[in-house]
Amino acid sequence: MYWGVSMQALIYKAWQVGKLSDRMYKYYNIEMSKRGFRKVEPIEAKHLREEPTTLRWIISAHIDELGFSVDDLGELFGLNNEDVTSLYPVPNQRPRLRIVRSEHSA
């Protein structure tokens, strides 16, 4: 909790920098496996979960500033529209405006 890393990462780093012997590293890994801590740690650290902001920023920039549509993003990533909107946090898209000239305008 203090360093914001998993128990597995902490054990590995301690072994890597020489604070744990090979024997102790193996022991701790076996104990973590026995207790199921390699899949789910005993304490949930919800406050340490990261929210991906860079991806949202990139997609927002492509839609809002560069004028890309969901179709454009799908084509760019090789996905259909449903996949784009389900996989990526696509913000509400503004309608694209275009000038339409009528043949009868002066």
C-alpha cells in the first residue's frame, strides 16, 4: 500500500536488489500461490487504480480539434463503430456542419 505496487512486484524488486535470497524469493512466491495472492491480493487498494486519461485526451483531440468521426477512428484502428464506442471512451460527438449551396441562391 505504501509504494502502490503489488505484493508480487515488491517481492521481485526485493530479490532483484539483493534484499531477498533466492531461497526466500522462492518461498514467498510459493506462499503467495498457496494463498491465492498472485491472482487476488488480500487488501483491495481501490484508491490506487489508475484512470486512463491519455487515451481520452487523444480521442477527444481527434474528434473535437481534428474533426475525426467515429467512422474515421474505426477505419484508423481497423474496427467497426460499435467496437470503437465500446472499447474507447468516445465523448459525445458534435454533428459535423457543412455548407450546402442551393442552385437557386443569389
